[in-house]
Amino acid sequence: MTTSAETLADLSEGAVLERIFPRLPASASQLLGPGDDAAVIRAPDGRFVVTTDMMIQGPDFRLAWSTPFDLGWKAAATNLSDVAAMGAVPTALVLAIAAPPSTAVSVLEGIADGVRACCAALAPGCGVVGGDLSAADALTLAVTAFGDLEGRAPVLRSGARPGDVVALAGALGDAGEGLALLFRYGVDDAGVPDAGRADRVKAEHPRALAAQLRPEPPIDRGPAAALGGATAMLDVSDGLAIDAGRIARASGVGLDFFSTALGESPERALGGGEDHGLLATFPAGVTLPTGFRALGTVTADAGAVLLDGVPHEQGGWDPYRGWDGAA
């Protein structure tokens, strides 16, 4: 009988896997799923897109703020978004988790439930085909995602051209607002993350907190953008300004944003990260795919990010600059 008091140290790796895998979604693209040394997945046009990302307790999340379900959802969503940013359809995930042996088994079950729910909501047919478990001092999730280009060319960061329209699908600035609220109101008097205070912030600011803790990237808009003629695209994970700079440098162009298109707080929109919207460029005159809205234009200013024609700092989230080592 399952009890909430069971920890990873109480069970073998095999027993933990037996508890987790039934909760994870199956992939419609798998020819051979979990159970052997490796999975086998279909690559219908002879290619597949692959990406990987980690979430580590401390620099990437706080257990006092995120539920295990939140962690599983976000770990899946952030990788699904990277696949979508290439213009591909997500097909399969590989999930690795390292955790302290004292971690309750229910935490891993909650993570699995979050992964399953995220795939069902954002990328039906995508599922987990394998993974690994290990021990570590800090809870760590590593996800590798695969995607199908369905015969299309991948949409790269290097294809933007002067005169293109800069457009975005998804939220902008909400996740950054949610994180700022947590750091301001979700901590105790000593500045330590506090679950009770975080719950109050969630109740008072549900939209911003959901965007930060359980994002919903517009996964289906990636393939739609590719079909709609996108010349460049990426997932906005580290902040609009810093990610726009990546397109600018890769394409040898500038991206000029219109402040009127960035909402009430252009600075928050440009500097906030983790919205996981899709930033894309399209040829001038093309009807933008449903879900995309124009934010600016592509200029000849190589490597520049501008706001109303004025160069703007390409700041955003950098794990080596934004983390002080505190738990």
C-alpha cells in the first residue's frame, strides 16, 4: 500500500520506476518504449529535432513555491516550446530525475502527473519514451525532447531579413511579473521562500503566478509559423531583449520593437523571462498566422535590439549571473 511517508531511500530504483512509468504519457511516435536500454521512435521524413534542458532546485525553482505537479508541467512545457520554435511537432520526451534519497516518492509521482497533463494539454500524442533516476543533493529534472518537421525545413534564428515583421505568439512579461511577486511577497522576514506566503500570492495574482510556475507555450503555433512563411524563430525563455539579440546576431540584422506594442510596461516585457512565447519574423506583407501579433520590424542594424529606433540593452536571465548559490 502506498503511503505519503515513503521516500526514495525506502524503495529500489526499479520499484520507484514501477510507480512512475504508469503515470507518464506514452508517445504516439514510439516503436519501442520504456523497458529496454533505449527507445525507438519514428522519424517519418528521415530527420528529427532534438533539444534538452535542465531544471535544478535553487537557480531554476524553489520547492516552497512550486508543487511537484508544477515542476513536471514546466519541465515538459519548456522543452516542448523549444521543439515548436524550430517549426516542428513534439513527438517524444526522455525524462531524467535526480533527487535526495529523503525525497518522498509522492514528489516524483507528482512530477510525472505534471508531465502527463502538460503533454495532453499542449502536445497531444507526445509522451515519455525513457529516462533515468539518480541521487543528488538538489532535486534536478533533465528533459530531452524530440520533434517531427513533417517534411518542412527547420525555422532557424539566422533567416531574418531587413523589412521583415517581428511578431510574437504567446504571453509577454507575465512570468517575469510572477517571479518578481514571489521574490517580494513569497518570502519570510529573512528572505527565505515561504510556502504559505507564496500561496497567498498565487491567490491574489493567479495569471502572473500561473505564467511563471505552470506556463502554457503556444506549441501548435510553431508549425503554423513555419507553414506561414516564418524566416526566423525562437522560444522566448530568457527575456525578449536577450532572445531578440540572438536572432539579430545570427541573422546579421537588427530587431526594432515598438513600445506601443509591448503593453503598459515595455521594460518588463523586454526584460522578463520564461514566458516561452514564440518570437518570429515574417516577410513584409504576409498575413500573420493566427495567434501571432506584430511587435516591430527588422532593420539593417546588425546585431542590434532597438526600442522605437533607440538601441536597447540586451539584458535578461543568465544562470551564471543571476544565481548567488543560495538555496
